[in-house]
Amino acid sequence: MSLYTNAIRDQRVRDYLPPVRVVASEGVEHPEFFINRIIYQSFTTATGNDYQVLKPGAWILLDFGREIAGGIKLTTGGRNGDGVVRVRFGESVSEAMSSPNQDHGIHDDILKLPMLGSRDFGSTGFRFVRIDGVEGNNCLLGIIAVAVYHDLPRIGAFECSDQRINRIYETAVYTVHLTMQDYIYDGIKRDRLVWLGDLNPEIRVILSTFDDYSLIRRSMDYVREQTPLPRYMNNMMSYSLWWVINQYDLYWHSGNIEYLREQHEYLVGVVHHFAGMIDESGRTTRPCFLDWPTSENPEAQLAGGHGLFALMFDRAARLLQTLGDMENSQFARNCRQRMQAFVPDCKGNKTAAAILTLAGITDASNVLTTDCTNGVSTFYGYYMLLAQPVQSALEVMRRYWGAMLDYGATTFWEDFNLDWVKNASPIDELPVPGKDDLHKDFGNYCYKGLRHSLCHGWSGGPAAFLMEKVLGVSIAEPGAGSLLIQPELGDLEYAKGVFPTPHGPVRISKKRGEKPQIIAPDGVKITIVDK
């Protein structure tokens, strides 16, 4: 019960985490003093054995073991008066050792510390923290991380015979879980914003992991309220298309018709607005932003945009039919049918090929299996996985997402290219002379160098893919009351998992050469297709 009548309660929790490793230090007598030590309350009898002094010019670089959303708490002892320190957060060692970018959160600042007290600082994403003494003898009793997150029970689960795939799954889920803050953010360091297109892979992961959809609704409603028609969500035409697709994915899983009714008027407005961009031949008349790697490729934008328009009209027609608006449902369906008359050439672009395939315009999966890891993006990589055979998709996951793990990632990144690792050192070690700095030396567009986010929700798509394609879960009717289960193991010996539904969890197990085993709650009809 709140003490305040005008308050909004933060639904997140705070966990205190100790550092697990000293990466480097200078001028600190016993830097290992802080390792696995959780102290967040000062006390008056502290002596020199209870704290470490950080004098001007001394510094320490700490590793908290994995990416964290939140900040740090510095607790002081001794009676030497106020001290001053510089604090730098880093998603990589090189970021904490450099001058971090300050967009969307302060990652590098000078802090005045109290005598016999504590100081909280930071609202960002980080794994590493460097602390420098600036003024005074900073007597530090403790340096701990304050992790802020939604403590939601994890219903969904996945496990298979390949431990590398299992690590990718867990990392993908953890990445998306961290981005679930006040709203669903794109990144927890930079891009602490709600981007409607980027949200779709995150939504798909959340729906396959948790049974609480409130943050999805809050995030989509927030941007809708900020975007009266005919404005585009996030000032990008395609992101208004994604809003419709997001609404469909949420409704199809949750079956919440009351929430869907609240979207009716806006949904009709979106459909009619974009219908004016389809000419008589079925072509889209405007290029459509898909992701940054295609932003300088007009042919890819037109081809992928054509698929995205078609996908939106299909989803809108189904939603409007559910709402009983048969006139507008048929209007959207007619737009979708008209678009089928034109099949654009994706010119070998994997982003466009994936969307054209998933929209049912054409089967361009051969583009995705040709040099399969070249041209993958962390955002549209999810759709690339869905649009190609399971076996080749597993290989892409192992090589592309797996390489991030090989180089120290504990969450998946805003962008990645396998060429980056040819002469690079891991992100969890000090930069090595003669080797590339994997964080500082790469990136493009809005994510150059240290501005590059190393925890980005749109990169979590493998978790949803494994549930949808390897376990083969497909929702046959709104509310997940009927599921089609069609497992595809590829080269895996077994796969098993749990899929959350509003009726309860569905447990799925499949071994090579054996029939799938399904345990479903009352209210869920299961149809098994075993290849």
C-alpha cells in the first residue's frame, strides 16, 4: 500500500550484486577486497581493515560477471571528510577504460561521496565499472551493482542436445528480460526508448517466456498515444505497420478481445492510410525503412517494404474480422490480394527476402541459405531464421549469435558482423595492442564505436525461433486454445521445452526418431504434425 495518493508504483525490484573479478587496478593496496563483498550500510566503527582507500590518481576496474540494467552503490567509511571519484560504466572493458557515450544515460561522471554514507549512481546497462580517485582519501567499504528488473516468473523454457544452442537461448531471453524496464526498451545503455518495429522480436520472446503481457500493452499504448494519425510511430512509416503486426501477435497469443477493441479506431485509420500507397498494379509506391543495413539500398527497401505492407494488411484483416468489422476487414484483405500481383526482386538482400517469404509473396528462402551468415542483421535475423529451413537456421545461430558468446558477450548486441572478430580481442579483456577493439573499432550508422549497444532487445529473436520452429509451436486460434505442434530437430538429437498459454503451460518433448510427447492443460487442444 502506497504512502502517497498521487504515486505510481515501480513494479521492478532491486538486487544488490557484488563484483566477481578485478580486471585491472592501479594504486589500490588490496583491490581484491571488493570481490564477492556486499556492503551497503556504513558503520561508525570502521577501521582501515574494513575499507580500501582510493587516493587521487588510483583506480580500479571491476567486472560484475554479466550485463546488468541499473547502476552502482558506493558505501564509504572512515572520517576523512568528503571525497570525489570518477565513475565510468562499460558494456565492454574498453568502454569503461575510455570515455563512454552519454546518450540516453550518463555513463561517465564525477561524484562527490559522503562521509559515513552511501551514494547511488546510474541508470544504464553495464558489466564493467571503473572508479578513479579524484579528490580526498575515498574510504570505500563496498562497491556493488544495483540491478533493476521485473521479477516475473519464467514459464517458457527450451533445452536441446546442443549446449551452444542452449546458451544462445538463455542469453537471448536474458537480453530481452533486461530491456523490460518502465517500458520495453530497445537497449538498456543506449536506445532506452520504445521503438515499435524493434519491439516485435521482443514481443515474440516475451510471449514465449512469460505470462504477464502488461508491459507489452503499456509500451504499445504509450507510442500510440504519442502518435495521432496520420503521423508515423517513431517518425518511421514502417513502424506504424509494425504496430498492427504487434497487435496481432499479442491478440493471437492472449485472446484479450477487450484490449483489441480499444485499438479498433486507430487500426482502421492505419489500414486506410497505407492503402493509399498501393497502386493499381499492387506495388508499394514508397520505399520503406526496414533496418539500418538496408537503409542505403532503395531496391531492398521497396522489396522488403512490399512484404511488410502485405503482412500488415493480412494481420489487420484478421483483427478487423475478429472485431466484427467485416467491411474494413474485406478492404484490408483486398489490399493484400492486390499486392500478390506484384513480386519484387529482393536482389539477394536477406532482410527483404525474409519478409517477402514470411508474408507469402514469394519463397525467397534460397537467398537466406546462400552464404548464410553474410548479410545477417541482429534485428531482422529473427525473420531470417524463421524464413529458412531449420537446419540452416541452426547453423546461422551457432556461427553468428554464437560468435558473440565466444568473444565475451552475456547479452546480444545491437549489430554484429562476423568479419569483426577476425583480429579482435574479447570484450571482457583489456584491449590488446595489434588487435582490433571489438567494441570501439566497429559499428555503423547510429551505432558507431562505443555508442554501440551490447544489450539490444531486437537481437533476442533466437529464443522465439527455437520455440516456434524447433519445438514447432503454432497458435491455431486466438488465445492459444488450440495449438499446432510440428517439431523440427534439424541435426539435434532431442529438444524439449515449455510454452506459456493463458490456460497454463504446455510441455513439449521430441527425440529423434520418436513421436513428440505433449502435456497440455485443460482448455488447450493439441494437433501434432510429426515430420
